[in-house]
Amino acid sequence: MDYYAINALRENHAGWSLLRAQNAPLAISFFMAAFTGPNQRNLGRQQLIDSLDDVLFGLRDAYGEDKFPRQAAEYLDDWAAPERAWLRKYYIQGHDEPRYDLTPAAEDVVRWVESLKGRDFVATQSRLTSIFAVLERLVQQSETDPEVRLNELQQQRDNIDAEMQRIRDGNIRVMTAPEALDHFQQLQALAKDLLSDFREVEQNFRKLDRQVREQIATWDGTQGELLESIFANQQDISSSLQGRTFQGFWDYLMSPESRRKLQELLQRATQIEALASTDNLHAVTNLHQDWLPAVEQTQGTVRQLSQQMRRLLDDKVFLENKRIMQLIRSVESGALATREQPPQGDFIAIDGPQVDITLPFERPLYEPSRRVMVEDHIETADDADVDAGALFSQFHVDKERLKANIDAVLAEAEQATLAEITKKHPVTQGLAEIVAYYQLATESDWATINAETEQHIAWQLEDGSMREATLEQIIFGRPA
């Protein structure tokens, strides 16, 4: 980058303007506490105002009332203004309260400021190990010579056999505490960087959405040309390096086997003795739960783009149909006006009927059909023990009934666990009803899921047998 490019960034980049702002320490510290610290996104306006009010109260108590004279809501509006673009303000369908999220530029500044603090322990060995692993995979997976790849795989197998033999001999090498802490820090940094990547990918899709709306609003050509242009832009995003890597991550995360393996590895990582004294160790087990909402929001932006294209195109079709009807009405009015005095002479020409002539020699010769042998032997499946009644015993879990059960229990207490709710209102539809309760908890702002505590839910089947499920503790609270 030359002087002119850097000077343009200094004048126009949102992140640079954040560093130059007078209240930059307030904004950056609040962004850390509200967004990057707890790895949160999509925060409501009132929640942010309450948090910022607490911060401002402490600062004014220490520096005086004149230090930050404006209200918390005014600071939020200023930070989300287009000329600042440090926060993104938007609305979710079906909700009247605006939501806020960090912009990629503001998040880059927050990460950079955090790096200035310095660390007592810097991860170097794990980074070097990762570099070697990525470099080896890059070279090996790009090799086209079969002999070279076979020799490399043979060497890997020999190394694995030697390691297995050392373990059989009792020589087990365990990662030391500094090495474990080194890798753990790198794991946390990569997890935060991944959420940052989601914000940038989502911003690219939002830019495409804005471009498509502007293009449709000012389009003068045909609908076919418009659709071709829109799909070309969307294909550019999907086929880009960032789009392909994001799609690959989505496919990997949606694989049940991958999620099971990831959960198992995260759970085992929390049981490492060398990391027992590490802060936020058990928060690692919820990494995938932090990723899923971010990925779903990015996918929702893509779905919103498709819905917006469909709606705008429907509007154009409606306008075109309206114009066609106006032309038809004008033709009919003109015909009625000239009915009494039709124009003289021939004013229209219609082709007369004609007969298509086919000569006999143009017809193909007769060709006898071939006899096709069909294998009609049918193997009978051994399905005597298969119970087909399950196909006809489907049922629906009424979530409104479950909400009524929760409200009835909370009418007598400030909060209640799922076990207490099901004790007063027994489960009647089995595991499907438990899953519905769990879904209500994830969608509610007044419910918490404690991953460190388990609870047992039991119910009785129609034949009198009992079933029991063990799941994370779910606590429903009474709305304020």
C-alpha cells in the first residue's frame, strides 16, 4: 500500500475513525464488554442501554458528571450512524425492538487494542506446530505423483506403528502444562477469529443485497437480463474463496458425525489436568453453540436476499400486467370510438388457410418392433417383523399447551426448572414433548440452560413402562 491508499483509509475507514474519536476508550471498552468478551451478537437496544448506563454511572462517579454528559441511547445512535458505522442497527422480522451488532471494522479495532495489552504467556510452539501441519497438508494434498504420495503415507504409517509400540512398552509422552496452555490459548484465539469471519461474510452478503435492490429499482431492461445480472452477482459471492470456505464450514458443522466428534473432543479437553486452573475452561464446551447462531444469521441473510428478489420481481410483474391491461383498454376504447365510422379500404390483412402437402415417399418405411426381454422375477422382502404402524401414529406437540404449563407454574414462583414443571404437568407425548420444551427454552429470553448441571425427566408410556431422559438443567424465569 502506498501513501495515497493509506491516506484514503485514514479519511474514510470506519475503524480508523474509531481510533481517532474523542470517546474511543468508552466505545472500545464497551464493545469489549458487550460483544467480543462474552462472544455475543444480536443484542437488543434496551439491553445495551442498560449496560451502557451502568458503565457511564461508574465513569461519572469517578470523573464527574461532565465527563460523559450524553445519555446512553444517544451514544448508541451516534455509534450506529452511517458516518460512524461502528455498530450495525437492524430489525428482526416480527420484532419491534432494534438489534445491534459490531461491524467488521470496529471488531478489527477491538482485536488490535486487545493485542496492545500484551500477554504473560504467548503461544508460539502451537503456532509453529500449526504452520507445519498446514504446510504438510498443503504439499501432500497438492502432490500429483502417486509414488511420492504412497511413500509419504508409508512413512506416516511407520511413525504411527512406532508410536503405538512405544505406548505398549509403557513410554507414554504427555503434553506438558506450558504446551497444553499454549494450545488452549490458540484454540480460544481461533474460535474468536472464526466469529469475526462470520461478520465479514455476512457483511458481503448484505452489500450484495443492497446492490440488488438498487439495481432492481433502476432497471430499464427486460426481466431476463435483470435475473441474469442478479444471479451472476450472487454466483460471484458463492464461488469466491470466502464463499466456498464458508459453505465448506457450514457442511462440516451440519454433519452429525462432525458435531459428535467436536463435542467429544471439547469435553475431553476440559478434563486435562494441566488446564484445571485455566479461566473459562468450561466455556470451551460451548464453542459450537456460539458458532451455530452466527452461521444461521449469515444463512438467514442469504435467504432474505432471495425473498427480496422474489418480492421485487413480483412487483415488477404486477406493474407490467397493469400496463398491459391499460393498453388493452385503450384498444377497446379506440374500437368503440370508430365503430360507427369504420375506416375505408383494407386496414388489416389475414393469411388464408392452407394445406400442408406430404408426399408418400417422405414417409419412413415400416420397421418391425424389437422384442424386449424383461426380467420379471421379484424378490420378496423379509419384512414380517417390521411394524408399519409407526408410519400412521404421527402426532403434533402443541407448544401453546407447554407455554401454558410453564406460565401456570411461574404464577406461583419466580422461577422453576423443567423437572418441576413436568412434575406438576406430567409428560404425555414422550421425548418429543421434552424436545419441544428445550426449543422453547432456546427461543425464550427468560430461560437459561445450565450446561454444568444435569436434570432427570421421567414419564410413563401407555403400556405402563417408565422412561427417563437426562439433559442439561433448564430454568424458566418469570418475565419482568
